[in-house]
Amino acid sequence: MGSIKFDENNAPYIHLTEDYCIRLESDEFTDAKSKEKAARELRETPEVVAEAFKVLRARLQEEKSLYVPIEDDAFLVKFLRPCKYYPESAFALIQRYYRFKLKHPEICKDLLPATVKHVYEEGLVFFQPLRDQNGSRILVLEVGKKWKPSKVPLNDLFRAMQVALEAGMTEPRTQLNGAIVILDMDGLSLSQIIQFSPRFAAMAVEWVQECTAMRLKAIHVVNNSYLFNMLFTIFKPFLSDKLKKRITFHNRDWASLSAQIDPGCLRPRYGGTLETPEFEGRLIGELLTLYQKDYEIANSYGYTKKV
């Protein structure tokens, strides 16, 4: 079910029903409620924003080996919003973000939708059609029985997650309201667990905790069995206390999940009431590939030499 369509502005979206679709939301929020929330939670007022732009641009100009679009307001806001418009924090985040790319070329080189379409085709990474009750993007990762490492190596799975979250980082509403992740571990096997190493876990956690320009509000682990505990022990030593507090293990307790996410935003298989057709994972890949040029431009930024 589902198909790619284009709206009156020629922007692509995944059409599910007349009431539901999945699209990248590039428009700035203009409603009073969102503006009030931005001012309250992110210190987003004209005076603070103007000063943050000024200081951040000055700091970036001093970073001679870093090539980024210093005059692009949207680029700066992508890093300023998750840092609540503290320019020094945003500058440090930008440094970490691009140093990570330099440090891990096997993960970050050519980070384009076309290079990970096969991951989406397997139905492993996708967005829910609705945001949660707080306006957060909902990203679902199905990495149990659906995931076949012979078809999708672990690095490719991680890259596809990066590509999806990169899209969310550019959305003003997601910059404001953040994202939540539903990690569906149904059917996790020992053969999948052995794909993970402490080195990979450390790298992945570093990216999530230190480098992502995203307000990660929560991670909800569902359909987790005793085997998942083995996997989690690999990651646990690298998790900060802050991130640990944002991870909730529900297994199949859908009442527990619904207590944190409005059931109207969840499909029935997660205890919700969202009655929309399931759609093929390839559509997420096709949607993101239509933004290939934007990803290519984003991939051209970074450090021009080792730092």
C-alpha cells in the first residue's frame, strides 16, 4: 500500500489515505503555540537568536579547516535549536558532528539515500505518519526477525538510520519538538547479536549522545526478550545517565507504551488505534532519494583536513 505523490508545490510525499501521509516538513512553524514553546524551551526570541547567530558565525569563521555555509540561517538553526541558542554549545556540537564524520568514513562517506535504499526496502527503518502528542517525530526501527545481516550489514543499517535522522534534523517542527524512537526487537536472534562489538557500540552511542543535532526525547524498546538483555549489556557501559533515563523497556506491555505515547499515534500492533494501511519500506527510500541533491550538498560540508 501507499505511493509517492507530489503536492501543489511539487513537494513529494507518501500517500497512505486521504487523511494520512508522510512528508518532510521544511516550513518554519508560525503558530503562536509553537512560537511560545520555542521561546520557553529554547530561548528562541529575536534578541537571543540575533546574538547567537553573530557569535556562532564568528566562531565558525575562526575554524579555518571547517567548510560549512556560515551565512545560511537554516544551517545554523539546525545546530542552535538543540543547544537552546547557546552559541558556544552549538559551535562545539558542530565540531563534534563533523569530526565524527572525519573519524568514521566507513560510516559517514557518501551518506546519501541512494546508498541505503536496500535497507529501507527491507522495512527496517521508517517514520510513523503522525507525530506524538508533543509534536515529536516517531522513528521506528524493526531490527528483530526482519533484519537479515547477509542482506543488510550492520554498518548499512546504521547509515540508513543516520540518513533518516538527518532528514528530521532539517525539519523546524522536529528541531522544536524532537524525536522519539520505537526500537522493535521482535524475533531478535543470537546470530544478529554477534554482529555487534563494543567498538561499534561505543561509536553508535557517541553519535547519538554527542554528535546528533536532535532533541532525542525517548527510546521505547518493545518486543524485547532475554536475548535483548545480552545486546544491551554491550551498549550499557557507554550510555550517559541522561540517555539511560530516556530508555524505557516495554516488551509487550502496550498499556505501558500508550501511557507515554498517545495511542492515536500508534498502530494497533503497538497497542494503538491508528488505522492506516501498512506501506512498503521502499517508499521511505524513494521519498528520501527525491532529496538526493540536498544530501549531496550536506555531504560536501566538513573538515578539509585532519583535526
